[in-house]
Amino acid sequence: TSGAAVTAEMVDDLARKHFSPCMRNLYERLKRDHHMKHFGRLQLGLFLKGIGLPLEEAVIFWRRMYGSSMTDDKFNKEYRYNIRHSYGQEGKRANYPPKSCQQILTTNQPGTQDSHGCPFRHFSPDNLATFLVSSYPTLDRSSAEMRDILDSVKNSHYHVACTRVFEVTHGLKKGDGLGKDGETVSHPNRYTERSREIEAD
Ligand code: SF4
């Protein structure tokens, strides 16, 4: 979406500070498992392209994340093509855009082995709370904010819950949204873009 190029080296720091919960989850899972299924790779890969990770850096990033779980030969044969494809360099050469919340919430529903999707929509309330407190140390499990978040989820207002996480983790008040005209979360790339802008302010 914005600005200067992002390198493979920078992703870990950006993930910790600025990724939306869905992308944070995907990244942590990839880091832990050195493996990711198709829709997860697609959701995270297009997001990374959107934050400014160029193709060459994307190849470095994914090769590193798979690590020794995969030979170079396998990586080159099965994965390099897919990465290049998602950057519009193979096949139809389509420039696939990063997925919006709406797409993530409603298409390709994840199964139990999958890590793609939206944590607010696709995790059990208990797993969601555990994930949130481990990913965002400023969020306390027994806080009023957490109750707010879980209430929004119960009412299927997933983007409201996600916006509340953004507010709490960026020192913003309820209703401030992404810190600009009360804008709420509708796209993971926008979430990250606003988070980086707030840090730079
Ligand atoms: Fe990601 Fe959107 Fe869900 Fe937030 S509401 S976690 S940005 S899909």
C-alpha cells in the first residue's frame, strides 16, 4: 500500500509492532512451524507484497521461514514459482491485490489444520483471548477492554473487535479507531499502514 521498500530482515520487527491480528497469527505460526498451507501462504504473501516487500525479498523471506524443513531443490521447484506468480511474474501475470477483511471473513473458510482467516471470526473465544494476550502484552485477559472485544465477537462484529485491539495497543481511546476520523478496520494492510504512520508521527 505505501512507502519505502520493506526487506525480509524487517518483517519480524514489523510483525511485532504493526501487523493486524490475522497477519500476526499467520506470521507466528509460520515462524513456529516452518510450514504453511496454501491459503495461509496466499493471505500472508499478498499482505507482505502490499506492505512493500519486493519480489526478491519475498523469495528470501519465504526461503528463510521454511528453513531446513525443505531442501533448496524443493523450494525452487514448488514454491519459488508460486511466489513469483503472486507478484504477477508467472502465468496470467495478474497483479493480485492483498485480501480485504471482507474477503478474509467470508471466503475459503479455514479447517482445523489451517492458519488463515480472521482470529476474531475463526478462533474459539478462549483461543482468541489466549492469542491476544500473548501477542499484545498491553491487553490484559481480565480487563474491560478484553470483555469489550469478546462481546463484539459474540455479536459477530469482528471488525469492531479488531478496531478495539488497534485502539488499545496504540494508546487510543474507544471510538478513535485507526486514529483518523474514527476510521475502523476494513483491511489488514490499512491496519498496518496506520500503525506505522502513528509510530512515525
Ligand atoms: Fe485481519 Fe480484518 Fe480480522 Fe482484523 S478484522 S484480524 S484485519 S481479517
